[in-house]
Amino acid sequence: MTTLWAGLVVGAIYALVAVGYNIVYIASGVFNFAQAQFVMVGAFTASVAATTIGLPLWAAIIGAAIVGGIIGALEEILAIRWLRGRGAHNELVTTLGVATLLSGLALAIWGSLPRPLGYFENARVLDLLGGRVVVTDLLTIVAVITVTIIVGQVSNRTMLGLASLATSEDREAGALRGINAGAMTVGAFVIAGGLVAALGPLIASKTYVIYNVGDLLAVKAFVALAVGGIGSYRGALLGGLGVGVVEIFAARYLGTAWQNIAIFVLLLLILMFIPKGLFARRVARAI
């Protein structure tokens, strides 16, 4: 059970980034590979808030969400908007560039050594269901599940969410129906950046505050999304949790050299037998 808890918290981190991928992709059709860097943005914002300014945790979380939202808006306005209609490959490469820029700026400003977070230093360890889990890890799991459920409900049951889906299906038709497609797109980048950055402080208690924390998360979250199905929030959550559990159990019983291999074997099997993922939306096609 201790190994299972460890896998679930790692998987929750992957799931959060995968949810961010989906928010942007559903609204704009852009796969934002810079999304994982917002974990780093939130972690550094919280570290500065705690160690330099002395703000309480709730203020640091709000500050991280605001900073993440602003950077998300700037990414869409300065890096993505100008490429619309020129092909998805251009947008994908640009988001990779934004990811490199963000991690490079963090390296230049704060250096390569991990920074103290300033929160959760004395977090309790609980005995739960036969295993041991740190309180912050349990909070991370609960927070990510809650965020995923809320985002899924908003996407499927509110006018804003339905407008986002309509824009994703047909941008021109949505505009003709009065949907401001540009505002929907930049709003998706703001929401995804703000949500992921807001949970950065919790995640940093597990991953540390370091400039390259988003690099590996981006790849693992993409695997989680491929497993669960692109466009499905339920798939992002379950795919992330599944990838985390597979990784930690492989490391525990096969050795750390096998943990990444096990993940990509899982990805290969999914792509071979269920190429759209476990929970991807099926679209009818006339023949």
C-alpha cells in the first residue's frame, strides 16, 4: 500500500499536467508542450513568496495562479496566435520553444540548485489503509481529483464549456454563432496555466523547486494523455494515475532502470491495441 500511495501521488502530478493539456487542446486545437513548465512556475512563485516575502500558503497559491495565468496569456498572444492556420506542427514546435525559454529563464535567475519551498517542512506521515503516506501527498491526490471533476463538469455542462467544445469542432462555425473564438483560446491558456501553477506548491513538496522539473513531467503527462485519450478529462485523470502506479511498481519490483521502460511499454501496447486511448471520444464517420 505504501508503494501504491507513492504511485498515486506521482500519477496525480502527471494527471494534472494532462488535464492542462486537454483544457488548451479542446478550446484551441493546440497541444501545449509548455504546460508542464507551469508546475515549475508555481513552485518558484511559492518559494519566493515564502522565503523572500513571507506570505502564507494561501496567498502563495493565489499568487502562483495569477502568475501562471499571466504567462499562459502571454504565450497565446505572443507565440501561438500569429501561427494560427499555418499548421499544427508550427504551433507544437513553438510551445516546445516556450517550454525551453521558461526553464532557461528559471535557470538564469535562480540557478541549477534546488530552492527551499518554505512550506510543508514538517508534514505528517499517516498510516492509511495499510500503507504510509505524507499528508501533502494525500492533499495532492485529492486536489487533482477535485480539479479534474470540476473542469470536466464545467466543460460538459456549462455554456462556457460547450462554447469551448464548439470552437474546437469548428472555429468558423462557432464564430458565426457569436462565439468569440479568440477570447476562448486565450482564456483556455489562462485557465490551464493558472490551475497547474496553483498546485505547483503542493507538487513541489514532492518534486523539489528546481528549474527542470517540467521537462520530464511533459513527457510522462503526454503518455498519460495518450493512455487515457486526448480530449477526455476522465482519461487524463485515470491515465495519469495508471502511469504513476506502473512507474513506481516497476521501480519497486524491477529496479529504477525499468521504471521509464515500463511506462513506454504501456504506451506502446495502448497505441497498438487502443490507438485513441481508453476514453477518447469516438466520432461517427459516413462511408
